[in-house]
Amino acid sequence: MRFRKRIKVFPGFYLNISKSGVTSSIGGNGASVTIGKNGAYLNTSIAGTGLYNRQKIVGNTNEVINDNAQNISNANNENEIKSADASAITSSNLTELKDTILEAYKDKNDLANEIVKTHADIEKAKKAYNIACIFLIGFIFSPFKNKITELEEYLYDIVNQSKKCKVNVDILIDQSDLEIYNKLKDSFMKLSNSEFIWDITSSKKVNKSQNRSNADETISRKKVKLELKNIDIIESSYQGMFWQNINGDGDIYIYPSFIIYMDVINDSIGLIDIKDVNLIHTKADCAEPEVNPTDALFVKKQWTKVNKDGTPDKRFKGNIEIPVYKYGRIELLSKLGLNESYLFSNVENSKQFTDIFEEYKAAF
């Protein structure tokens, strides 16, 4: 798979994408620094001479498993499923791009606050002008009119600045390789149309004898949605595959070459090379007391409380039979701390998406 080798983000900053990974370059003519998986290099040249030198200045960065990414056990032995801080999960070769996106994000937020303030200032100026029209005459009106005009011009300017506050990270994929990406996108759309999608926020092992249950574990979950959409500061011809994240601080956007973990709560962003992410699919038989998904595979019915032989435990009042469905579970993991888990009512769609994602990642 071949991508466009160099993408200009802004003067002196480029995003380089190829089969070997994503790197970022900083610098202008004559000197630049390239940061990638093999370390950081200082590139120097003398214009017009053809002389060029490349010197390694920083070695490989060891990947460290962040303890915050592991399941955290509480007093009830319930494991919270949550990613590490966005700043900790960024792939080393994407640090510069992350900083650029984060800067644009903060600038856009500052402009948004300024727009709200300016709207309020205009309303105050208009009220002052209306009062002047009632109590004042002649040339005294002019300063009020001028103030309104100045504020409206300023508002027009900052609104335009906000619209342009984007980072261009577009990627070109060869026509021969576009087919597999389109397969991934189509598979994502099928996945997003699952009747029920849950973010698994925690899990807990079950003592079957003590709880009189057939279940191996219980999970806490919240209904979420998946859809195609871009972050408003990203300009790209490819829409991000958006995963709403209830349990963590950041939502997830899958782009063709990287994943963005967008933490709007703490104004932070994580950027993960797609090759650093693993999707793990498992099938789960879930006793379902709450919903009746029409796209799920029905397995059987079982009693809420059971004896060791599977017969109903008659000591419990209101012991009823509940349906068991086969769901698909997808875990999104990385060594630096991405740790999210989702449950899908349509097990076929979840398995298909995981398989195609791994196929796409291998090609990339």
C-alpha cells in the first residue's frame, strides 16, 4: 500500500505516511527533524550543491505499559475498563502531529469563547445605542454606531478564523488498496447499525456457588452509538469512524492511518498509530433481563438462580427464566494504554469488522 509521502500541515511541518508507518517532520529548507519509530534524525543540506547529511540524534523510545491502562480492582473486585490518560497513549511517532491538533483544538475553543463574548458585547452596545436614541440627540449617536460596527466587524473576523482553524491530515490511498479500506468502512456502517451497542464500563468475576448463577462474570454497560463523522478541527476527505466512549474521558475516532482519542473533558488528545492498536473479538453468551434484540442469536433460556445441576433454585422467590443471547465483544487495546470494550447485539457484524480491521492493518 502506498500513501502520499509528504503532507504539508502548515509551513515547516509535514505529515509523512507510508507502509512503514507515520512520521512527522519539522523544519524548513536546509534543516529539519524527522521523528519516527526508528528514532529522531537531524536532516541538513546545502541548497544548490546536492550535499545532504542525515544524523541520528535520538534512539528508539521504549514502549512502557502504563499501569493506569490495566483493569483497576476496587473493593468489590469489580474491574473498571478504562484507558490511560490521552497524553500517555500517544504513539511516539505521532507526538508532533498530536501537539499540532491539540494547539488547533485549544485555539478553536478560545475563539468560540471570544465569539460568545463578542455577541454579548454587541447586544450591550445595541442597548446603549437604543437608550441614546431616546435620551440623546445629534452627533452623540455616532460613537454608539461606530462601536457596534467595530464589534460586528471583529465578530465577522473571528468567526472566519474559527472556520479556518483546522489541521489538514488528508491521506491518499492507491486505487488498488482503496478496496480494502472501503470494505472496512462498509463493515463499520453495518456494525453501527447493530440494534444494541454498549460500552462495557466494568466487569466482575462471579462465584457461581455463592451467587447460585451460571454466569462466569457480570458486566456493567451503557448504551452508546457509532457513526461516521469528523472532529471539527480535522480536515480530511475521510470521515472518522466514531466510537462514543462513556467510561473513559475521550471518544474514539478511527482514521485510515491513526486513531484519535479525543478527551474534551481535560482538553487533551491521544494519537495512536493504527499499527499499534489491536482489536480482539470474542463471543459472549449473555443472560438478558433488559432487552430483546432482534438481530442477536438466541441461545437458550435459563433460570435466574440455579442449582449445580442447572435446575431452578426454589429457595428464591420470583426466580424466573430469562433468555440468553450470543453477543459480540470488541476490545480496543494498545500497549501504551488504550483499553476500551464494547458489546454488540449482532455478533456476525462485530466479528466481520474485527477481521477486516486486522486485514487492513496488515496491508498498511
